[in-house]
Amino acid sequence: MSEQLLTVLKLCLLALLYLFFLRVLRAVWTEVNPPRVATTPVPVAAGGVSTKKGGSSAKAKASTAKASTAKASKSAKSAMNRRKAPVVPTRLVLVEPAARAGAEYALGPELTLGRAAGCSIVLDEQYVSQVHSRIFVRDGSVFAEDLGSTNGTWVNGSRAVGQMPARLGDRIQVGNVVLEVR
């Protein structure tokens, strides 16, 4: 063998060794750092009550309070009328892998996802656990919960910790499978 070929093989072996160490470091890093928990924004009440200062008589203060309360209630009612009733998701649509894209699953009270035959949605994927996660509906809202799987359940790119809400259009990833809430 020529010396140039041996040098190239040494460099390839060195590169593979570095890649191995990087994979080990990445695995340790993900185990040591806690997963990011997605926070949901807290809704703000519509129409605040203004407090007007001034005026010396109690009668003037009472009429001001009544007027501001009436304005606040009218404002809240108009905001409620403007808001549409929330659309309740009814199905999950498989988005990835592309070979199975378009498959639809009706959302029931509770669906389990995994490789086991007893799961509601059986996913024959390498990175999916036997009973990987569950998706359930409570009070008209959809939630995703990881059931202690190795690779985790992800909602819109954030690891699901506990019961994580999923809204219309959100994507739930289990292994390499991505489901969209519709």
C-alpha cells in the first residue's frame, strides 16, 4: 500500500473517531439538560374597568363607577360577539413520513400511539416505543402525553412534559412520524 493511501485511511479513522465522540457528547448533553417545556400564553380579560379620580361627592363617584362598569360590560359583550366559537379538532392527519402522508385518524376520548398491537394507532417505526404516547380530549381541548418513551413525544418542536395542550394545526411528533391536529 502506498503511503498516501495509508495517510487518507488514518484521517478517515480519525474523523470517524471524532464523530463517535461527538455523538456520545450529544447523548450525554441531552440526558443532563432538562427538556424545554413549552409555555402557553395566559389569556387577558377583555375590557378593563377604568378608575376615575376626582370629584368630591359620593354621588358623582357612584355614577362614574356605574358608567365605567357599563362600558366595561358592553366592551366585554362586543368582544365575546366578535370572537368565534373555538373550533374543536376532530382528527389527526399523518403528515410524515411522506409514504403514508394523508392517513386520517378520528380523535376519540383517548388514543394510544405505539408499536404494540393494542394501541389505537399502530406505528411500525424504529424510533417508536411499544406504547409511546397518548392523545386525549378533555373539555373540548386536545392534549398529548408521553408515556415514558425513549425518544419522547414532541408538540411543535417542544418535548411534551406531562399533559401538553395541542391546538388546531399543531404538529405532534412520535419518532419519525408527524401527525397534525385538524
